[in-house]
Amino acid sequence: MHQTVSQPLPAIGAGLAHYLAEIRKFPILTQEEETTFARRWRDQHDAEAAYRLVTSHLRLVAKVAMRYRGYGLPIADIVSEGNIGLMQAVRRFDPERGIRLSTYAMWWIKATIQEYVLRSWSLVKISANSAQKKLFFKLRKSKSAISALEDGDLRPEQVKTIAARLKVPEDEVVNMDRRLRGDVSLNSAVHDDGGEDALERLADPSPAHDVEIAENQELARRREALNAAIEKLSPREKRIFTARYLSDDPPNLGALAAEYGISRERVRQIELRSFQKVQASCTGAPPRISDRTNINQNRCLQG
């Protein structure tokens, strides 16, 4: 999609205010126009149609990106990541589904931004466990709901309440809360936004009904693609891939080496090769080795 749009997109490097002024110049499409451009892109790979779809939704990306300013990361990078998600959404959007592109793209935009936040936070290392990712992004909202915003540790009854709501162990709530408080103040003011504090800029974790439907559809599609890709692996590749990437408590290379009677380096090679095969199967293109971080940071396999 980066090479697909017919013209360059506005750059945010010149400053947020200038960027926002530039993207406001692009017209919002009617539903009929959106459907026409989406069909032209799907059926003819019309670059101009893709450009119109992307530029008409840049304001949506900026709006979502603003919700993540409380994490202390450069807003230019957050917007850029969101734009990548938007382009992925345009590339995969089916106008016959009966939903607007903005609804479908919202999931992709949030997913790419959240991946960037998870990769970039210096004090928080999130595992492949989906519960940890959920806790990272929803802990602050849960604290706000019970007025637990003081700087010190959560009280035991607050920990218990949040753990029950988010369905995670209580010790994980305590550990994550301490990590988050160590990197950024929830009440730090956003100076260019009328004194609004960082907490008020966090993303609302409660999706609208149509957004939830789109998310579920996309999640089901990705799971189906992942399962199909795994089935193409050899038995040994499948075992090593699922053990290393899809287990909550993945075994180390030594354990798998002992299981198969091979060296740790050989296991590492098989692990990398199986990842590349799965990634290529999902994306339809050869993967870059530099993209290999973990299965949840791969845009095709996310979720």
C-alpha cells in the first residue's frame, strides 16, 4: 500500500498543528463515493482510488492517535503508525460487507498504534499473553472507575476489584501498576490541549457495537489464516512453532533440542524458518527477517 497510493501523504514532521491543517483539506467521502473507490481499488488496484480512501480517513487516525499521548511517546510516531494501520485496512477492505471503512479501519489503526506502544515502552515488557496486553491498556481505565488514582500502591481491595474485572491474577495488577506509574504520571498536563491531563487522553476500551462486529470478523479471518498456515508446516516445524509462539509458557531452546535430539542452534533455525513460512502464508509475500519479534507484533497474525 505504501507504493500503491498515487501521491505522497502529508508529512507530520513539520509539526502537529501544520499536519492537522493539511489533512483537513481532504474531503470526507459519502458512502456512495467510498463504495465506488473501494470497488475500484479491489477490482482494478486503482492507485488514485486508494489515495482517496486513505486521505479521507487521515483525520480519523489523528483522532485515535491523540488518545495515546498519555504514554509519553512522540505524537508524530503514533500518527505514522496509525496511518500504516489505515493503509492496511484500505488494502483489505471489502465494500460488500455492509460496514463503513471508518468502522473497519478503526480496529487496524488501534492495533498498529498499540503494537508501537508495546514495543516502545522502556519499562514494560509485554509477553505474547493476550491478558497482559489487555491489562496494559485497560489498567488505567479500571483505576479511574474506582477512583484509584493516588501515586502510591493500590489498596488490596482495589487490586482485587481490578483483577476480577480484567480476569488477571492480582499480582500482575500490582506489578503492572508499578511499572506504569514508574514511566509516566497519569495527571501530567497536555500543555497544548487546554490543560487536559494524560488520563483523559487514553483510549476508551469499550467498542461500539458495529466496531465490535468488525473486530470479531477480522479476528476470525486472522485465526483461520493462521491455522491454515500452521497446517502447511512439517510436524517438527509445527511443534516448535506452536511451542515457541503460541504457548503462554514457551519452552526454551534447550528443552526442544533435547526433545528432538538436535542442537539448540538447529532448533533456532527451525523456529525462524517456520515463522517465515507462516508469515509468508498469511501475507502472501516473503517476510523480512527484521520483522521477526513475536507473533503478536506481526500485523498479519495479530489477535
